[in-house]
Amino acid sequence: MQIPDVSSTWENEINSVTIGATEEEGGTRSRTVTIGGETTMPYLHFEGTMPNHPVLAFEIWDVLPEDWPQITKEPFGDVMGNPVEWAQKCEEDFEPDLLSLRLMGCDPYGEDRSPEEAAKTVERVLEATTLPLIIWGSGDDEKDNEVFTLVSPAAEGENCLLGTITEDNYRTLAALGKADDHKVIAESPVDINIAKQVNTLALDVGYDLENIVIFPDSPALGYGIEYVYSIMERTRLAGLKGDRLMAQPMLANIGGEVWKTKEAKINAEERPNWGDNRKRGPLWEATTAFTYLQAGADLVIMRHPKALNEVGRKIERLMDSGGK
Amino acid sequence: MILIGERINAGFSDVKQALQEKDREEIENLAERQADSGADYLDINMGAVSKDPDDMIWLIEIVQDTVDTPISIDSQNPDIVEPALEACNGDPLINSTTAQDEKLEKLIPLAVDHDASIIGITSGEEGAPQDVNGRLEYAAKIFTSANEYGLEVDNLFIDPVAMPLKFMQEQASNLLEAINQLSNISDPPPHISLGISNMSSDASEKSLINRTFLVMAMAVGLDAAICNVFDEKLINSVATAEMILNEEIYNDSFIETYRMG
């Protein structure tokens, strides 16, 4: 019996977004990273093309992350708490595609660092490293707007990816991103309708859809990942079918979600039958990342070097498979 | 939904006057406003004012100098359609052929040769049938002819003919049934198009009739319409219907999103 050919072709492609700028482009990065550009659902190379490899970023903070589990701290030794050295170590020892700096120190309920301090931190990290940079605020809308007002111009020319704009807070960061030529992350809480709405709002204030990366939140494996999987799948299908508000590359930021699950962090003494958490934890992070890659993630932000290494090898296999 | 802006038609007095007096500005204005209102094609119809291909080309060139929206050449006369096709940038639409052999034989090859799309009206030697089967028979004839000449199915629009509700009330339900059946004529089906404004001809509440019928027709497979794109309520209804049919993903600003294209 002849097996019917059920392959699909799509008329539209996902936007390509480049992060980082080399010296010739007005920045100081050693290279740039381009994501997106797909004309197919993920890894179906027989239906279309994925011109850019999905990429991996390491998460670093501007302050010591007290609540990270011990096994996520061990690979970095004593450089945590010093964002410059931490970033350098990530870049030199573990070779991610990008660095992702979260300015958690600016949290008004934490250290409440000033926008001036944050801008200085960003400048120092940029001076000490060569990879393209993603910069996140602390998550407090009001403070993040103040922080990015200084951080964005401090990184002018570097073509960073700044996050995040949301349905309730988009004007300031969209304006800064436009003024200083940065890309922005459009965040929506596990809700495709809001994902589309945030992009509409950004477009409405004059921010270019070609410069947006969609972030639909990234619950860990076992904690609602299937909801986001289907949202990412629908988003990508809509983009390929020609909905230009859904044709953006997508990002998964998984470290914070994975490493608060008991499956990733409980040690072997507490749960002997769960096995060694030094293997189990990174495996949980890697499996979460694999799932998002299959859902269409173009950029995954991770914490553990072992997990990052494993996922990097997986991406190579998926990209080289020719769809088989 | 593919919207074909109907307004550059010399049946309207302003266009008639502009064509007679060669007033570019009036045409530019209509082209720009229709493009801004979301038209996917701009229909150009010289009505009874002119049969001169040069006048058609004059109109086409003004529209193309003003906007990028593709042209819909509203004529069944090959002597006008062919030079008009030559004058068009991009991929135009021929509006239209009937199911009569002498028209199919000339107009469909013209469409194929110029990478154009074409609307086939379910009307033949004996006029436009009012029942469902008569419409389907002519549609099948047009479809077969298009297939024989090698026209891509995506370049074929079938128009099962809207008739005035006020005078032929029973036609509206026949038309809906014909659209429903046409949407199964092939997989994928050709586009199905209508001149929506015919539905409300000489009636009161024209806009309400047009948008109500358009939404009902979309639900059974209509995916193109020659219509008044300046009718804001009509366009808002299209945006809403596309979401209800799950062709677009909902967001709170969906009207604005639709207009952003």
C-alpha cells in the first residue's frame, strides 16, 4: 500500500531576529546570533527550512542568587555574586550562544539597586564579555521602567534583547528599544490571545514587529508545560499561515521554573528511589528544554552547564537529521 | 477574507466625471482610501462611459502610481482585458468571465499567460440560473475549463451571483446553499466570491443587509467579496466572523489588529 504524502508547505516565514552587534555594526560583540526564519514547523526539514539553529543562553544575575539550589551554583564556584566574573566564566568555560543577565538586584523588595548601578553593571558585563546579551529587569514594572531608562542607552549600539514588554507595561521599553536599537521580548502569561495583543500594542506605539521575540512563559516539565507547548504550536502555525502578529521567533526561559521543582532539586538522601539529583536535576532541565525546542522555541535560556551541553548536542542532531 | 474594493467604478458619478475629465486626483484619492481600508484588490470598472482600452490603462496607471494594491480588471471584453493585463504590475485579477465558451476560451488563457487570477461567474447562454444546481453546473464548467487551460486552483474565483434581496428574496438561501456546495467542489476549493452590494440593491438598510449576508456566506465558505470597503461596520463584521470561524487568533484589539493587516 502506498503511504500518502501528508507533508505541508507554508507560504510565509517566521521573522528572523538578530541579537548583538559586532564592531562593524556599531557594537563590541565578537559575533551576532540570528534566530527564526523558519518556513516549517520545528525540524520538519522535508517540509521547509530552518535557516538558523536554535540557540542557548546562560542565565546570570547581578546579585548572588541565594535561592538557587546548590547544584546549580557548584559549576560556577565563587564567581556568583560578581556578574562580570560570572559572565566571563560562562562565556569561557561553557560556550553558550548568548548571555542572559537578569537585574534581580534592582528588585524593590530585594536589594533595590538604583538604575545607575544597573547601567554600570550592564556596561561592565559588556566590556568583559563578547557574546550577544539579553537583559531582563527584576520583574517589577515600575522599577524596571526606571532601570531600563538608563540601561538601554548604556547598551546602545550592542543590539541587545531587552525584556519584557507585557500587556500592562509596554510603552517605556518599546520606546527605549526603538530609540536605542534593541530587540524586545514580548511576554504573555500562558495565553495566546494576550501574546497577540502585546504585539498589537507594541506595533501600535510604533515598535517594529520584526524586532520582537515572543515569550509565552515557560513552566517546567510536569508543571503545565503542555499548555505552553500547544500555545507555541498554535502561534507558529498562525505565523506560517500568514498572521504577521504571530510570526515572531519564540523564547523559553526555563531555569527559574525548572529549578524550583522538587523533581529537579530534592537530593538523593531525601528521596533515594529518585536517584542522584546531580544527574536528575540537569536531566529535568534538559528534558524541559527539549520539549520547548520541539514546540518551536528558537532561544532557550538555561542554568546548568550539563543541561546546556546536552541540549546543544540534541539541537545539532535535530538540525542534521534531515527530518529523519 | 479577500476584499475587492468596488469603488473605482464609473457607475458612480464621481468616477464617471473623473474619467470623462481625466481628473487624476479623484482616482488617486479613491485608490488610497480603499487601500487604507483594507482592500486586497482594487476593482476598476469603466461602466458605460468608455470602451477604450487606453482609458482603462489610464486608470490602472494612476492606481498603481498611488498604491501597491493589485488591480481587478472589471471587464469581460478581451480587447480591454489583454492590454490592461499588460499594464498591470504584480498579479492582477480579471473580473470576470462567464461560463460561455467564447469567453472561457479567450479569458482563461489570458489569465494563465499573465499569472493573473480570474473570477468565473455562474452565468451562461441563458443568463444566471436562480437555483442551486444551475449555479453548480456552470461552476463545474468554469472549473473544468480552468483546469484544462492549466490555471492554478488558487487563481480561480467562482462567483455564484448575488441577486437583490428586495426583488428575489428566495435567492438568498439558494445562494448560501450553492456556496456551501461549491466549497466542496475540489480540495483545496477555488476561491468563492460575490458582489455583495447586489444583495442590497434598491433596498433600505443596505449596509445592514450587506454585512449580515456576508457573514452568513462566510460561514458556509465564501472567502472573497467585491464590496464597499469604506463600510466600517462591514469590515468589522468580517474581522469578527474570521475569528468566530477560527481563522484568526483572538486578541482584545482584534478590530485594530485586522486593520493592521
